[in-house]
Amino acid sequence: MTALVQPLPGTHTAFNNWGGLRYGALGFALAFLALPLYVVLPAFYAEQHRVPLLTLGLILLATRGLDALLDPFIGRSVDAVFARSTRQAWWLGAVAAAVLALGFTALFFPRGEAGALLLWLGLGLLVTYIAFSVLTIVHQTWGVRLGGDARQRARVVAWREAFGLVGVLVASLLPSLFGMGVASVVLALALLLGMGLLAAAPRSVAKAHTVAAHWKLPWRGAAFRQLLGVFMLNGIASAVPATLVLFFVRDRLQAPGSEALFLGSYFAAAVLSVPLWVAAVRRLGLSAAWLCSMGLAVTAFVFVLTLGAGDQAGFVVVCLASGAALGA
């Protein structure tokens, strides 16, 4: 299990807006990569390379499952590197970023046919997922180690997630409008810029104390087990439509070429709804606001069952409503 790394009590690193820009910028590249990897890739291999959906699903499940098993060990290794030197952690992130750019490009420009193509897909996914996990954990751990009170920690997360939202918005439009070649170049440049800015970002001013945690430790808490159950169900509920949306647009709505409209409206609604959800949290509380968003998402998706060929306007409404739920 990942070691529990916490800044020493009473220590923190000053974090101003310029520091937020330098730290948060990498969030753009990570979010930009995630959308094509999880949404565009399945449809790309099914339609462009005629990979059977069952085979494609099994490869995706196997590679993601192996990546999930490796994540705790990646976390422990990243903790150990940070304990030695933040500079070494940056270099680890830089190597992961380079592998990530190459892996992403290789996945969308495959070589070989039949069995060779499936091997290319499986290995490419595994390498890209692992590199993505390493870089994401390095980036998030960097922010955690800055310490500070609740207000500063919220600012650190806000900068990272704000860049992430911009990355998702750009990724929802760019591949459809300009193709994966342009998207691959933009990703590589974003990773390069993000890592360059991270090198000059604020870093921990004091050594963190590390508590080696047994992997069973979190499971002893009932609240953790309940939260993890909700987190898992919520993740599955989000992943299913994310994987199938392009198939739905092209096969059910018969609207190829409209992907940018639907994805753009979905993520734009998410961004614009955030202030409303913040106000709802103040009035209703965290859990009640989240439950309201789940109710909105379920209600919106019920209407998908009534849509058929040519119902683009109806699906835009669904995207706006479910995107607003995502903002929560």
C-alpha cells in the first residue's frame, strides 16, 4: 500500500498565483490525454481496425486491471523517491511524461494486422497506463507535500483541477476537428511545458515524515470501506457511458461528425455548473448536493432510451444535463 506521507506539523510552502500556475499546468496535459485514451480509443480500434468489441473489451479490462494492481506499488515507490529528493521525483515524472507521449502516439498510429495489432494495442495500453499513473501520482504527491491549512490545500487542488477542466474541454474538440496527429503533437507540447513549469514550481520546505502503512490498514475503517464502495460504483457509472458514447452517436443517432458538439456541450456544462454546485454545498451540504447531482444524471440518461436517428438536439439536452451533474 502507498506509504502515508504527510508534511511535518506546522510546516508549509508559500503558494501564490504564480506558484499555482507553475504547479497546476501539468494538469492540462494529464486531463487532455485521459479523454482520448478512455473515450476515443475504443471506437477508433473497433471502427478503423475492425477489432471485435468482445476482444477489445477484454484487452481494456486486462490492462486496466493490471494497472490498478500496480498502483499501490507505484505510490510506495514515488513516496520513496520524494523522501530522497524532490528533484529526483521531477526526473521520474519527466521520464514518465516522455513514455506517455510516445505511448499515446503509438496507440493511435498502430502497426501490424490481426494478432500483431492486438499485441501492439495491449502492450501500448499497458505502457501508457503505467506511465500515466506514475506521472499523475508524482504530480498529486508534489501538491500534497506543500502542506498548509485547508484553505491552501484547496487552492493547490483548485489550480490543478482548473487546468484539468481546460484540458478536457480542448481534448473533447481537438481530435474530432483536427485528427489524432495534431492531438498527439499538442499533448507532447503540453507535457513538455507542464514539466518545465513544474521544475520551477513551489516544493516542500521540510522533510515529510513517512509512515510505512500495511496494505490492510485502510480496510479496518468502516467509513473507508463505505466510501470506497460508493467511489467504485460511481466510477463504473461514469466509465460505461464514457466508453460507449461514440458508438451511440454514430450507430444510434446516425450523427458521425457531431462528436465535438456533444462532448463540448457536456464538459462546458460541467465547468459552468461548478459555481452553482458550490452554492448548493453551502446550502445543502456535501452529501445532499452530491445526491442531487446523481439524481440529475439518472434522470437525464433515462431520456437516452427515447432517442433515435437524427435526434441530435435531444442528445445535446442530455449532454447539458448530465454535464451539469458532472460539475458536482
